[in-house]
Amino acid sequence: MTQAPALEITDLRKTYSNGTEALKGVSLTVQPGDFFALLGPNGAGKSTLIGILSSLVNASGGTAKIFGVSIHEQRSQAMHLIGLVPQEINFNQFEKPFDICVNAAGFYGIPRAEAMRRAEKYLKELRLWDKAQHPARSLSGGMKRRLMIARAMMNEPKLLILDEPTAGVDIEIRRSMWQFVTGINKAGTTVILTTHYLEEAEQLCRNIAIIDHGSIVENTGMKQLLSKLDVETFVLDTSELPAALSDVDGIELRRVDDHTLEAEMARGHDLNSLFAMLSDKGIMVTSMRNKANRLEELFVRLVENGSKQENAA
Amino acid sequence: MSHTFTHNLVALKTIVRREIMRIVRIWSQTLIPPAITASLYFIIFGTVIGSHLHNVHGYPYMTYLVPGLVMMQIITNSYGNITSSFFGAKFQRFVEEMLVSPTPSWVILSGYIIGAMVRGLTLGVIVLLISTAFTSLHVEHPLITLTTAMLTSMVFALAGFVNAVFAKKFDDIAIVPSFVLTPLTYLGGVFYSIDQLGEPWHTISLANPILYMVNAFRYGMLGVSDIHIGVAYAVMAFFAVTLGGFGLFLLHRGIGMRS
């Protein structure tokens, strides 16, 4: 028997009371076990979509099913399947992390003894156990984010939704968070992630949807999406550059400063001609890197196209 | 026991435990000030002023005052507990912990109501214990005393919940207690019998729902009342059902909580 999709959204709409149309008929499918990126600029409709899935926002139309369970008709069963890590801190700052986790489990009907066992397990896995009995308000920003992940894991959800969980978190903590989330994804939990750090989405996610102005503008595999990127820009650190440089066949060169050169070319273009030209001129290349995150380039293009179409309409 | 029933029971116990822990954690705000206020009322109105007053309905004024002061604390603390607790949950957004969970609306409402009743009734018991330092304790009808205290506490917990749902800032949870609840309580027969009032104040007083609750409780303790006990129960039941239904409707629709 085929397993139902982890998430199946059909023609989901939301118009707020002030007339803002946040979602304009979004349809989306996420397969079980996926690590799925939902990207979009601020105000694109990501949080509204997540709000509807977690029942914090009432949809104006359309349907959404979690593993085949309708969030509207069988809300209680559907909520058992979801874990939510929201964008904003939303726990009682006067409570202790251990109590916050145990109470969260209680709302899912998990008996206290089991809730305490899980709280210890996830607080330890997220390196918060030494802070378990401290007031939550005393935790650092990164610790608060990790606490919300631990809390979301208390019902051991089949679908974990992370809404910009690494906003304002330093690199080391971000890495440890992703290590944890990647681990639970490998263990079978479907993960949906929204983030502003696009390199995270590129590294972690297998599939991606880009939402803009309340509509899905792209929904595909990460590899397929990145293969659409037809131009790449490399930054080369060099020995001293001459004042003027002529373009090499198919490669557009830009002199940034005396020791930095940018080379833009079609994806897959032969770089040998560039190195040959630089070598002929006695210029030594000391290092080379991609100018921008590849996904970021695509993201900007898709969103810019969307805005142009919106304005034209 | 069904799976759903067990789940709901765990969720209910979780909310009630959290509410009780909150009351205990901030005991210096939740338990001590009302006890001090009640003691001052006993000293000033009961001992200093009351000693110059005639008996009321056959009881010394101090004894007559006890049920009124107990009800006053039950009303203000049941109401105040839920407004500060539920509005705090909204303000810090941790109400979302419950809203995103499978916990049904009636369980969330019941949990908060029970929490508020625990505080209201605890304060009622504390005031009763303090009163024993000033007068002997009478309980003529224990069942009426207990049910009236519980119903009143429930009604004002529900009213406080409705207030907290609509409140958008802290001022909004202070307005009703200051401008509605306190005047109605003071004019609701806590300190006097409405038989002592002339017209039109006697008739006007009958429009005050707190009058019915205070008198039912006084009937339970002392066996005297300005109001027929059946009418008092009907008033309390009416408010409990109406406010309970309204509270559930607000929670179910997510008014003030969901977009």
C-alpha cells in the first residue's frame, strides 16, 4: 500500500480581515521522509501557510492533509502528527526548560513519567540538560531556539515544521541544531524548513518550494532547481592585476581591485582558457571561490520575476 | 477508559498543575495580599466600626460580615487569577503551545477554570480561618455553602476568561475589576443587608448578580438571606451556563488568539 504524502495541500487560500490575500490557492505535496525547504521573501506567505498547518491561522479555503489526515476535519488526529518550531519565542519565560517540555507533552496526552523521560532525552540531545532547571528567561537566544526544538519533539512528530529556527543563532549552534535535525530526518521524521540562510536549504534539503506573493513560483528537487542556474560567477584572488583586462572567449571579466578579479561565465564553461590568459600575463591565482550561494542567485531571480509579473498585472 | 478520555485527562491535569504551580510560585502576590486585606476588613469594619452597630438578621455584625468577606475574596481572586494567567499566556504567546496541540477547547477552558477556582476557594478558606480569630464560625448548611462558593468561583473565573480573551494590553485586564467588579462587590450585600436600604436602592440592588451569590453563601453559613435561595441558584446557574458557552465559543473560534 502506498503511504499518504506527509503533507498534501490543495488550493489553500487565506485572506485576512484587512483584505490582505496572503495565500492565493497554494498546492503542494511533501513526501514522507523528505527534508523540504519552503523559501520566500518576507511577507510571501510562508508563516501564514505554517500557521494554517499548525491551526494557529484559520484558512479561507482549500484543504490540507498530514499523512492523509485532514487538519480541518480531523484536527485532533492531525495535530498529533505535527511538531512546530515557530519563528517567535513562545514559551513561558518564567518556567524551567524541563517543565516546559513536560507540560508540552501533557498537551498531547503523554503520561507524565514518559514525558519526563522524553524531556531528559531531548534536552540532552540538544545540549540543554545542564540548563533544564534554570528559568527559561535566563537562556541565551540560541538555547531558546534549541529549547523550542526539544519541545516540538515531545510528541515525537512524524512531520516537524521549522520556521526560521536559526534566525540570529551563531554558526556553531546552528551546526549542532542541523546535526540534530538531520539525525531525526534520517530516522524517518519528515522535515519542512523555512530559513533565510539559503546555503542551509541547499545543503540540507532534497526538495524545495519557493513562495512569493502568496503563490508557489517553483516546486522541484533541489538538484533540478540548481541545474537551472545557467550562469556562475567566480571570485579570484590574484597577484597584482594590470589596469585593463580584456574578456576571454565566453568569460566576462571584472576587475574588483588590484588583487581581485570576478569572472562570469556560462555554467560548465571551460576555465582553462581563463587560467591560460592569466598565466600568459604573469598573473598568479592564489585562491578561487563561488561569488554567491547558488540557491541565492536562483531565489533572487525567481522572486524578481514574480515581482515583475505582479507589477505587470 | 477510551484513548481520547485518557489523553484529555492528562492534558487537563497538565493545565491544572501548571496553574497551581503558578499560584504557589508567586504566593507573595496571589495568597498573602488578599489575606492581609481581609484581616484589615475584619479589624476595621468588624471590630472597630462593627462594635457600634446593631445585630443584623439576629447576628452580631462581625459574624454577619464573615460570609460577605469570604465571597469577596473568592470573587476577586477567581477573576484575577484567570485574567492574569490567561492574558499572560497570550501576551507571551505560550497559549500557542495548547492551540497547536490536539487538546480540545473544553479541556483548555476547564483547566484554567479549575486553576482559578483553586485560588479563589483557597483564599475563601484562608479568610474563613482568619475570621475565627474574630468570631465563632457558623455553617448552617454545609452543602449550600460549598456549592455556592464553587459556583460563584466558577462564574467569575469564566467572566475573567472572557475578559482575558478580549484584552489586548495589561490595562484591559485592570479596567473591569476596577470599574465593574469592585463596585458591584461592595454594593452586593457584602457589608450590609439590602433590607436596610430604602427604595429605589433596594430594587436597584436586585439587578446586581453578586447580591444573589453573597446572600446564597450567607444563607449557607448563617441561615439568613435577603434573597430566596432557589432564585440565587438560578442566577448562578444562568451565568455559569451562559459564560461557559461563550468562553467555549471564543476558544473554539480562536477569537483573540488565532488569525
